Amino acid sequence: MKNSIFKLPGGRLRPGESDIDGLKRKLARKLSLHEDGVGAEWEVGECLGMWWRPDFETLMHPFLPPNVKHPKECTKLFLVKLPESRRFTVPKNMKLLSVPMCQIRENQK
């Protein structure tokens, strides 16, 4: 299927920034009408999952191996409530799919 790869908003945290603050900053920057995120009331809920990249390999694990003390990357997935002032739309050339949580990191398939 063409264009079947998806990407969730995210990125690196700034020094001293919490997970929630970093996510709100990224959501405001990527999904708000204004670049500065003014007017975005993102309600971030619980963390739904974490995946770990112990080193430079491409595969991520749903657990941190006990022998790894300093992992290269940790990816977290949070529940975010869409503000009432926003509308969720899907472009006509795309489809909205339901993906099981266990497959969210295997989007190349």
C-alpha cells in the first residue's frame, strides 16, 4: 500500500523539560493554527506505552534489558484529549485505521 507509514508527533526534550511539557510543546507546534501554539489547551493523560532502543540498532523493545544502564532512546506514547476548539479530520486521500498497540512500533509492515 502506498504511503502506509505513519509518524506520531514527537522529538527530543529540551534540557530540564518534562515529558508532558515537551509533548504539549510539540503538539502546539505541529497541530496548532499559530506557530507559537497560542490557544491550544492540550490535555495529556496517562502514558500508554514505552519502547526502548538500547543502542544503535533499529529494533525497539517494550522493555529495557537489565544489562543496559544508559539506553540510546526511550519512546513514550501518551493519551491526549483533543481540545473542544479543534476538529479531527482525515484528508480524502488517506484512511483512518485502528492499529493494535502491540503493532504501533512496527509500522514498516
